[in-house]
Amino acid sequence: MDVVAKQNQVTALYEAKMAGRASFGGEWSGNVQLEVRLKGLQALCEKLKLATTKVAMMRAEPITPSIMTVYVELDICLNSLVGLFKEVCEECSASKALLDIVFKAVSAVLSRVKELCDLVQASTVTVFEGAEAASARTAPVATGMVWSACDALTKLPLSNKAAYRWVALQSMLTTKETIEEFSQYVKTAKKKAGGETQDDNDDDDDDDDDWDDEDGDDEGYTAAEIAAVEEVLLVLAQVQASTRSTLQGMSKAADTNGWGNGEEGQLVICSTVDTIQDMRGDVVDLAAELFPPFDDAAITAGRTAVQDGLDAMLELSSKMAF
């Protein structure tokens, strides 16, 4: 059973679908055939979980014909997984956003299965060579990771509409968490600058205390750095509010007279979702620059990238027909 070959096959199918196209849309209202294929992927997960559990349980056994049947069962499941992914790729109604999500989920399952199989094979060899098989004791953990990847696959969006919403909500979650994290850092820095210390009566009951360096020395923020972070937080608040309003406007526009199923509507929606996804990456990159020592040029560049994304999203929103 060659899991790597299956991983390569899935990647090749995905790349072939993407070849020559930066982006592409799909019907907003949904497609029955596409939904059936996606549900097929979801239904396969229980068989995959059972098959991988059997493989893990056999790790301390010598390879026998009966054991080989367990691997054959898993191989059949993986072939079905690749086959169903191919059908999704061939479905012309699948948008880039949806295909991205499915590709990542399927790839995660294959990666976890490979890790489990590698562990099982290694532990079987060491057991029968008479050495202590420490890796054998990690097989249950590896099996749990396969199960977790399969569970994620069962939560796939079943339509382009759901995929677009998923991308927007993930972006909003990233922005929200970034705002909360650095707001806490600023609050802590202001308290220390004012001579206050956090005690047991502090209303904040989270674990996001100020960061420490490797020696445990508090780096904190200077007054100038506090001002810079607060400027960034204002921009991130705009990102959060604009993404939410854009998602609402996009949903309303797409459902009006079938606009989301037409060529123009699909193009605008897909471009909007791509912009939201790109901004999520820009937010993460900008956040990485908000730890001392500051690189003012990098922070300015990061803030500009986020602002450019906001401007692009606003322009796309103006093209949505209500």
C-alpha cells in the first residue's frame, strides 16, 4: 500500500484543476451532483476510521495473510477517497474556495494515515527484533489523529455558498483573536507603565499574560510601541467590521434574482472571497511584526497591505447587485 503515491495523485488532480487559473467561481445556490460527491467523502470517513483502528491493533503481530487483509481494506478505502476527490475536481460547479477546503481536508487524512502506517511498520520490526518498541506505544495517538482528520472531513461545506461563508468566518475569527491578543498586551503594558500590577483581584481571567523572553525577562511595550499597536488595532477592527458587512451583502446580492448563479455574480463573489482570504494572511503577517523589537518599515508595509485589501473589498462590494 503506497500512501505517498495516493498523496501525489491527489496533489496532481488539484494542481491540474488550478492550472492556468488564479481563481474560478461556482453556482451559489448549490448543485445536487456536487453535494452527492461531497457526502460520499463524508460517508467514507467511518470506514476509514475503522480500517485504521484495525491496522493499529495489529501492530504487535507478525505480517500474516490475515493481517494483510486489514491493509487491503485500508487500501480500498484510500483508493475510494482518491476516486471521490477526483470526481469533485471534475465537477465543473465546484468553486476554487470549495476545492481548496476539500483538498486540504483530504490531504490531511492521507498524511495522518501515512504517519500511522509508518509507525506500525516501524514498531512491528522493532518488536520482532527483540528491542523495546517505544514507537508502538504512540500508535494509539497516531490513530486518534487519523480520526480527528476524518472528523474534519465530515464537516466539509456541501456547497459553494457554504464554502464562501466558511472562508469569511475563518478570516473573521483570525482577526478577532489577533485583536484580543494584542489588546491584552497593550492593556498590560499600560498598567505597568502606570506602576500598576496585576493581582488576584484583576478582572482579566485569561491566560494571555505579557510575553516573556527565554530568560524570563519581561520585554513589554514602550509608549511609542503602544501607540503603533493601537493604530494597527484600529485597522483590524475595520477588517472585522468590513468582512462581516461584506459577507451579509454578498449573501443578499447572491440570493437576489439568481445573481449569484450568473457569470458576473460568480466572478464578483469569487474575487471577494479571494480578497478576504488574502487579507487573513496579511493580518497574520502583520501580527507577527507586533513583537519587540519593532521594525517600523515592516509594520507600515503590513498595515498598507491590509488597507489595500480593505479597499479592494469595498470596490468589489460596490459591484454587488441588490
